[in-house]
Amino acid sequence: MATQTERRVVYAAGMVQGIALVTFPAASTILTDPSEYDLTNTQYGALFLPQVVTAITAALLGARLGGRAGPKRVYLVGLSASLAAMLLLLVSSFLTGEETLAYVLLLLATASLGAGFGFAVPALNTFTAAFNPGAVDRSVLVLNALLGLGTVLAPVFVAIFDGLGFWWGLPLLVAALLVVLIVVSVGLPLAVAAPRAVTAVTGSAIPERFWMYAGFAVLYGVCETVNGNWSQLDMTSELGASTTQAALALTAFWAMVTIGRVLFAAVQRVFTPRRTYHGLPFVLAGAFVLIALLPDDEPALGILAFGLAGLGCSALLPLTISFGQEELGAVSAAVAGGVIASYQLGYGIAAFGVGPLLDGGVQLSTVYAVAAVVAVAMGLLSFVVAGRGPKPAIAQTQGG
């Protein structure tokens, strides 16, 4: 039986991991500031390629390593990798005069962060479900909400520390929190029964229907990342917003992602998951159109528009996993990992792909107009993905 301390540590780790995950997008205006790192849009976008590669690799390896070494060790490796990412980012902040060295450190930092995400987050899900066998859905919902809270806090902390004159206070704070978590976690049992589902799906062929879910997750990853990684630059370059207003836009986006997941999970008996799944992509498409058409001098409208985009994104990834696990029960354990890996692929496409477009003269307003088309395509695909079978409950996931 897990202790209350173990449960609290797992929840705290979820929130801190959420802060760490959004640290780099939250610092986008600093990373591209000529007086700081002076990264081009292409260099900024390329930062996230190592993160995508290591996140996918770690997520795929995590289950196998957990079966051999135990989820506690995988979790500690994940926290340690996230700590390394924050320390590398912190060191790079004092080397901005050495552009090549600073950029190499940033690339190493995002690679470490991806590994930390891929190892730690699945382990946190495992702990939460095992520690609360009588209330799995509720406990995982709490973990999901706390991780979402972390993603909301990251841009707020950047704005606060930047206002105080030392934006690098954010990676310093997160590093300190991670050290505390590691020290406390080492002394806790964090023991769970070995998962049986992994061996149950070994050697199973991938059903053709899975690729529909994977395709949806790729499109979702593109749409989420256009908001999560590029919203602040859109606010400052297109709408004339201040750094604080840009941080508020990113905060509004992640806040509404979190609120929407909780909201749609709470009202699913009245507003069915399928109706949510079919409707949200079109809400997202409308938000993208609004962002593309915003006047240059209305940053307040930009904050509202990105909040609406967050609502549009909110339940789509959890529902994709829920529908997939419900329909493809024979390989349910593989569905979640496959969907998350596909989401990470979409993340990489948008995180890197937008940068060269901007440096080539394409405006961010055009990017958001194209993203509206992607969201509409995702909405049409939702009728193929979730057009049959029983209604599953909204799954909770620590994806984006």
C-alpha cells in the first residue's frame, strides 16, 4: 500500500515536469532576442528536433526498461535527465556571447528534456494508477491537471523572472525542485507490481485501423505545437505585444488545454466524448482563422484567441488514446505509446518546420491560416477514427 508521501511526491513530480516541458517555448522571445541568444527562427525551431527524437526513443524504451529495472529507476533517470536539461540551459544563459557554444548547450538541453519526458511521465502514470487502485480515473485526472498546471506556470515564471532582470531564474528554480524530488524519491519505496500488459501484446501485428489514430495524432501534434511553440513570437512580431503579454497568451493556451480536459471529462454524460471529438477540431480551426486575421495592434484579442485554441486542443489527444484502446483492445498497451510517438512526430514537424518558413519570408499569420486547414482535416478524420464502437470515457494523458 502506497503512503501519502509517495502519492504527494508523484503529484509534485508531475507538476514540476510540466514546468520543465514548457520552459523552452516559454523562453522563445528570449532565445530569439538579439540581445540574448539571437537565434534565427530556423535555429529556434531546430532546438526541438533532439527533444522529439529522445522523447520518442525514451517512451518506447521506458516500458521495456521498467520491466527489467523497475519503474522507480526509470522515473529517477527521467528526473535526472530533466535536471541535466535545466542545468545546461542555466549554463548557456551565461555564454550567450559565445553563440556556437551556447547553441550546442541548448541542443543538448532539449535532448535531455525529451529523454526526461519520455522516461518520467509514463512512470508517473504507472505510479498513480498503482497507488490508487480504487480511484484510478480520478487520481490520473489529478496528475494530468497538475502537469497541466506546470505548463501554465512556466510562461508566468519566465515573465516574472524576466521582469526582475534574470529570466534564468526559471531553470534555476526547476533544477532546485528536481533535486529535492530526486533526493526524496530515492528514499521512498515507489514499488509497483510488474505490468502484465506488455507481454500480452508482444509480437501482435499492428492493426490497419491503428494508423488512422496515428495520423490523427500527427495532425494534432502539428496544431498544438503551432500554438505552444510559436504563439509568443506571433504575439510580439505580428501583434506588437510586450514580452509579458506574449507570456500571457501562452499561459492562456495551456490553461485552457488543462481546463478543457477537466471540463469535458466532467460533462461527458451530457456532452458525449464523440461529440466532443468531432467538434473540437472545428473550434480549433476557428481559433486559427481568428489568429490569422487579428489586427496588428490588438494583443488582448490575441490572448483570447490563443485561449480559444487551447480549448480546441484540450480533449483531443486523451480521446484519441481512449478510442484507440477501446477499439484495439488486443494491443491496448501499445496504442497509448504509439499515439504519443505519433503526436511527438507532429510536434517535431511544427516545431522545426515553421522556422525555415519564417526565415524565408512567410508570415506567421499565413502559418496559422494553413494550420486552420490542418485542423479542418483533423475534424474530418475524426469521423473516420471515432465513427463506430462504444463510447469510452475520456482518458487522461500527460502528452501535450
